[in-house]
Amino acid sequence: MRTLCFWFGIAAAFACAQVDPVWGYAAVCLLALVQLAMLGAPGKSIFLLIHYTAVLTYFSVAPAMQIAADVSFWDTGVIGSEAHRQAITLLLLYMAGVEAARFGMHEAPAPDFARGRGVPETQIAGVAHPVLLLLSGTVAAFASLFIRPDLNFIARGLPDEGGQNLPVDFIVYSTLPKLVVLMCFVALAIHAYRRRTVWSWCAAGFALVLAGIAAYPVNTPRQILLIGLLPLFIYALGVKRRWLLSMLIFGAIAGLGPVLNLVSRGSFWGETLTTFPYSQDFDAMYIVAGLLERAPEPDLGLGRYLLSAFSFMLPRDLKMFPEFDPLGWPAVLGNFSQSNLSLPPFTTAYFDFGLAGPVLLGVAVSALFRVLDKVAQPHAALSSTYLCALVLLAAYVPFMRGPILGWGPFAASGLIAAVFAGLLSSRFRQPRTRAATYAHGTT
């Protein structure tokens, strides 16, 4: 039934968009709400829940109201209806690809692991005594933030006296340490949730204080919070309270995100940030339409546009295929006052493979997350694999918004942090298992 409703909704959204793009985005909003309602039961895909929440937040209500009000961003002026129709077509093709990868997949109901009960004893033993190691990792990563305080506690992205900092500096001295602090807190919180001892809760609380200080809102706060803390909410709410998880993501992006941006932008540069949905935080489809309207039709990149986009965090001379960067085209630089624009990946895939590009990207992404859905279950042992799955699920939100927003370096750093926290938390698993096996065999 859910699949049938989706394909009917896609057809209806496409038909509405041909009449008026505003109606098309309104149909996408309704489609996302219906899908979220049908994904609310236990056992359904966590990825699809996050996918439709991201669509609802960034790609439905906001562009509909922007088009209806003739809002203009980045001194570009009003975009024509035909460009908006092309933009929503790319979105619908990507959504179709995501669902096409689910064909023939029967999702079984989730097992009842209410509040840790029903977890096999071997898995409980598998997360024993990682607290000191995780706390050490938290403190060490937090202390490393003071190596470059200008990147973490003074201002966001201000150039120093010697010139602009390379993006790699932000990854090494800011993004990665902050995500290590946050992922160690996530691991400690999961450990405390399972152990329920005073010591484990105190350790998680101390890590939470350090994580709150580390995620200071002058350095791309939403990406740090999403990729760093959303794994904890996926773990806690992903099975039983799925509607709450969806509302948490929507509220954090539509409400908390612009507020944090207003603090970080307004406090240091005096910039104002209009309220949702006219905030620049929700300009993704406006940029897509503007790009389609103002830039010439490019030759197919056959994957080079995507590779260029995903390597944007590297220095310019090390970036893969810098000539295949749509945001560097003269037509774009001449039409947009803002050069640090966010381009959703399904648009970049269109430049690579035409209309088949968004579909193929949706199929590939959804196929990957089919595997992660099986890993990211609350009863899984606390390991680097499990935490990496949670990080990738959380990273999907900024991925949908556009790699230029920070998906690449934050996702990579988040995975490194998850491996680090997972290895620490499972350090004593093998010796304890062997000891338990030996003791059992001698009795």
C-alpha cells in the first residue's frame, strides 16, 4: 500500500508541477506526510523516515512559499516558472530512484527490545567497561580544540593574519575533534542506557557538558549537531517513537538551525536572517532553478561533476576535476552574489548523466541504506560498524541539502570519530568473551 501511494503521489506531483510549480511542491509536501505516516510503525526503514523528513523540510513547503511570494535570494531576481518546473522534476526523479531500490523488499517487524530488555547477555558483555577509555578520548579531543582556538571559539571562518585557512585546517583542528567528542558522548550515552549505573550516567553527563562546549555555534553548528548527536536520537527513537524522531529532525532544521545561524552570523558580522521559510537555509531548490535558468546547458560529465562536488573540502589545487564545478561557472558567478552556494547532489547527477542521473543516484543511495538499516538497530552490539551506520544515516540530511554545505568533511570526520569511539567501547569485548567461554567450559 505504501509503495502504491508513493507512485500515485509522484505522478500527481509531476502533473501539478506542470500546471504550477507551487502546486507541485505542495503535492510533494502531502506525499512526504503520507509516507511518514506509513513509516511510523516499528520495523520500517529508518533511512526512508529520515529521507522523507528531509524532503518535507527542504524540498516542499519552503520552495512552494518562496515561489508563491516571488522571493529573491543572492541578488538573483525572480526565477521563471519553467526553471522551477525543471528543478522539481529532478527532485521527483531522485525520489523515484530512492523508492525503486526498495522493490521486492519485505521489511519484517522490529523485535521488542524495550529499554534494553531482551538483549542477549553476550551483547551486554560486549560493551563492558569502555568508560575510562571513552572519557579519555573525549578529554583528549576536547583539549585539541585549543590548538587552534581561532577556528573554534573566536569566530567562524575568519582569515588569520597570514591569509585564509585551508579547509583541511578546519577538518583537522575543528570538525574532527568536535565530532570525536560528540561520538564518544553518544557511545557513553548508549552504554549508560544499557548499564543503568550511577557511574555510567555520570560519565555520560560529563561527556555531554564537554560536547555542548565543543559544539559552539560559531562553526557550522547544524552539521556538527546533526552528524554528531542525531545518531543518539536514531538509536533511542528509531524503532519505538518514530514520529518523535521525525519531528525532532524537522524541528532542529526548521527551527534550531536558523536560530543558531542567526547567532553565528549576526553576532559576528551583523547579518540578519529572515524567518522560515524565507531563510537562506532553505534556498536549495531556488538555487537549482536559478542554475538551470541562468547557466548554459553543459556537456555530460559522466561522473566528474559528482566527484568534483564530493571533493570540495580539498584545497583548490588538489580538488578532483575543478573544471567540472557548476558553482564555479562564469554564468553562476555573474548571477549569484553568494559564491558558497549549496547544490543538492541529484542536480549534480543530472549534469553528469542527464535525466537518468537523479534516478541512478537515488537507486545507489537507497541500496546503500538498505544495508545500513539492518545494521542500525538498537539491540546491536556497541561497535565501530554500528556507530558508523548511525553516522551515515544522520549524514543523509546535509547530504540531501548539498555537499557544499559540509556533508563531505563532516561525514568523513564523523565516520572517523565513530570508528574511534567504537574501537574504544569494544576494547575489552574479546578478552571478556574468551574468559566467559573458558569459565563456562570448566564448570
